[in-house]
Amino acid sequence: MSFMYNPFPFHDPKPVNRPELSKNTTDSILAGGTANVVKKFVATLARKAREEGVIVALDGYTTAQWARFVSLMSRECDLLGLQFEDIDCNAATLKDGKEIDAIIDPLLIWDTKIDPTLLYGKVYHGGYNGLIDPAKAAAYCQSLPGKKAPGKIVAVYGYGCLIPDFCPLYDVKVWFDLTPMNTMLRIRSGQYANLGKKHTGIINRTIRRCYYCDFENAVQLRKELFASKALDWYVLDNDPDNLQMMPFAAFDDICAQLVKYPFRAKPCYLEGVWGGSYMKNLRHLPEKMRNAAWVFDFIPMEVSVLVEAGGELLDINYCSFVHKEGVNLMGETCVKKYKGYFPIRFNWDDSYHSTGNMSIQCHSGGQFNVENYNEFGRQDESYYVVITGHEAKTFIGFRDDADIPQFFKEIEAADTQHDPCDYLKYVSYEESKPGLQVMLPAGTIHSSGRNQVILEIGSLTIGSYTYKMYDYLRLDFDGKQRPIHTHLGELNVRQDRRYSVIHDPNSPEYIVQEPRLAYEGEGWQEWILGENPQMYISLRRLEFEKQCEQDTKGEKFHVLTLVDGDHIRIRSVAHPERYFDLDFMEIACVPASMGKYVIENLGKEPIRVHKTCLRDGYQNDPA
């Protein structure tokens, strides 16, 4: 489920994946404008419709839009001399709005002392079934078959119309999908109202309810439909004027071919009050962007994958790809351990030549997330410093001499009385330099300081549980002081993680580690930068001049980031034609199924590649 609040509406055209696809697959894609797509789709139904009638069901991810599609279906039926009827499944089967509010609202936090932004709540796990009125559903199931007749097409549409209980009612089942960024842009532009509501509401509250209910329902249903092979057609609904529609078998083949290659995701870019300028310049982002504080390069819940398919460029929700190819992508053990979720996320935090530091913050652990948010998974992070300017610092842990109770008093006064806090008396820091790796298990107080770009690597982050403890009395873009989560921060921060502890090789809290050599071959070395039993990820660096040999062994995916050097090629050993080229500060994933692969230097300068994989023994970690 996406938790991206305000993406900048820029679609990066560069990260295109080009797997080899069959002509049969590419020729089966319907494109050329939405009207043309619907015309061709209805033509595929016409013969059966004339002979016995057809009932088509249109379901999809949150913010999918069916109105124009249904209207164009009606027009095509008129042209073909067919009858047409459309049915809003949500109107016919959902509980009324007040009943749905009574189910969902109690799961959300409404106390602004605890959650000043009203951002958090508990995930609703009841699915669409829990929001459906049983009596209405029974009447729907009884009446719908009677609407089918020779010479007629019936189009049913709505969120959840393809739940298993309803699927036997339909002849043709269609899923409308779109990327998380396009979903969020539609919500922010007022094009979506939460389930059970007639009109869109306050943006942040609409997004929160989407996260804790609407997105979860859609994700779980999509996953189930993919697994059961229940769908007939798959639609990319990213551009209402230019839908792309294909038989589900074609979508299945596209994903099956893509997972044979190293691949790159399509990033999302977000502005922030502490944002810098480095990534904006490096990626040639639009001039009107204030900055690029966050670059969501490979956050599973937020990104998509661009795939060239014949003459079409397909922008596919990354989680849809994960649903289809989880075992080949991540390995069977990983899929079982993390319930089908891709378990690591990657983004850039850019404060280079900015006005200040990121907020002093911490994150919550697994037990807290389960008890308070109905979430699966803890929120661990790590920082790898790539670019630095003058006086750059990375804040991590408390000072040995920190008076932590006094720190809590000062940050509370900062929040309520707007008194500044001398945070340097309390929070320890490292002098930043390229190559510095710090680990941030849940509860670690930390911040990325001004004047650097860091690669942030985190654990399974389904939500975004970041508790700002101090933010320098800073105003947001709207001129209001940024909210602070002092209560949640105090509940979750680990007071024992002090400077001498986190630097002690004999401590279980050893999270600012010295690199150690793990493997080496002809002309290359692999260094472990960070491993800790509290975190299931292993952080490494590959160093070479010509090439470096690697092997996923069919068990673990690798995520590679070019952190020093200009150009590299990642290619399969068994199938050299399967490769992906990376430029500086780009990220690629090597699927677990790839096996042996080689990273080749396409330039002349020495290469440094940051490698992330699952730590040995991760499968034995507590749930």
C-alpha cells in the first residue's frame, strides 16, 4: 500500500526495461487511444454476446476509473446493434457510508496529542467482504444472472466486484491497474472518494483512510486474483486518454520475461523543506521543482517498472509485478518469510546545499507495529553516505553524557512553547564522508545532516512510522510549524544506544561498524559494511576495476547501487543478452533466479557498487 503523500508530477523517462518479448505478446496489447481500445475490446465480445449474452466485470486498484470505459462500451454496442446495461456493484452491494465509517473510523487515531498530523491508525483486514451488506449481496447474486440475454452485454463495475463470491457471476473479468504515483495524484486532485463516501474529503484524511482500508483491500484482492489466475484482461489505467489493455496471459508473459533480467524501477521525486539540489541536477529534474528531498528509487510500495513492449511503454505497478513473480524475484524462502512482500526499500535523501538537517527522529519496532497499527514488520533503516559537502554530519545514537530526561523536556518545550533545543548536547554524530555506513535498527535516534546525499536502505516498510522528535522549530512549505511526535518518539526511542555502545564491536548494539573483507576474486573484493542480528539485511560494497563475479544461487535477490564510477553493465553469465546498464547513483535489482552474473566496468575509473541482500540466517529470525 502506498503511503506517498505528495509526489512531484514528473514521470522519469529514463529507467526503461527491455526484456525480449514474443510478437504474440506485443501484438495482443490494445492501445492507440482509449476509444480505440474499447472498440477492439467490445469486438472480442460481440460474437458470444449475440449468441448467449455476456456479463463483464471491471474491478481495479484504488482510484481506477471506469466511467469513460463503460460509456464507450455503450457506444460500441449501439454501433454493433447490441443491447447494453451497466451496473454499479458498489451501489448495489456495499453497506451505507455511515456503517462503513463505524467500521473504519475506530481504527484510526484521532487524538492530536498522540498523532498531531492524524496520520496513523490500524490496518483494516476485513477486506471488501467486511464492507458488503449480506442482504444486498444476496439480492445482487440472485438478480444478476437474469440480466444476461442473447444480443446483450452487461458491464458491472466497482471496487471489490471481483471478490471470489461474485466471480462465478461473470463471463469476462477485467482488472484496471495503475501506479502508486498516479493513484496519489488522482487523490490529491479530488478524483477519488473513500469507499462508502460520495465526495472526496480533506486530503490527508482521505489518504490515511486509503492506506488503512482502501489500498489494503485492493492489494489483497489483486494478489488473490493473480494467484488464482481468475482474470481474463489486464488494463493499465495510468492515462485516462490512453488506456493500454491486454489479455492477462500477455501481462503474465511480460512479467515472466522481465524477471529474467536485472531491472530498474521508475523513481518518484518528492520536495521537502530540508531538501537539497544534488539529485535535481544529476537527474535533470524540472526547473520548477524546489528541490528533490526524497528520491524514491526503489521503495516497493511506491514505485513502478517501465517496460518496453513493441511500440508501447508500459508503466506497471511494482507490487503487481511482485505478486506475479514473487518466487523468481525473491526466492521461495523470502516469499514465505515476508508474506509475499518485497522486504527491502531504497531511497535517496538529499540535503546537499540545503537549509538544514533532516528532523531528529526514530522508528518503531515489530511488536509496537503489530499492537498499534495491525502492521506486519518492523521499521529498520540504514544510511550509506555517497556525496558530502562542508561540515556534513550523520546523527546516530545519544551522546555518552546525554541527560535524556532533560532532552525529553526540551523537545516537549520546543513543540509546545517553541523554545529551541540544543540537540547537539544530546545526539551523537559521525563526521560524514563517502563510504560511511551506519545501521539504524528500530528505536535508534538519528538524522541525516545538512550538505550530503545518502542512500537510505530500510526493512519492510509497509507504512511510514517516522516519529519526529525535534525539527529545529522549522516551518513547512505552508508556513506552519512542522508537527512533532514527542509521545510516540519517547515510547519507541532506545535510550541505551549511546556513542560508546554503538561503536563497540563486542556489543549487540554495534551498528557503526568498520568494513571487513568477506570475499575476493581476481581483481575484485567484497566488503561487509554492516550486519547486525537485529536487522535482516546485509550491507556490502563491491570494489573492482574491470569486473566482479556474483551469484544469487537461486536463493537471494541482490540490489546494486553504483556509488562510485560512471557506468556499469550487470549481465547474466548463462544468458549474456540479459543485462541492464547503470549510471552513477542508479539502483538495479538482480532477481534471485538469475544465478551467476557479472558486473562489468564500462568506463576506466575504479568502481564501487553498494550491494544489499538478505543476511544469512534471516529465515530463522523471530516473526
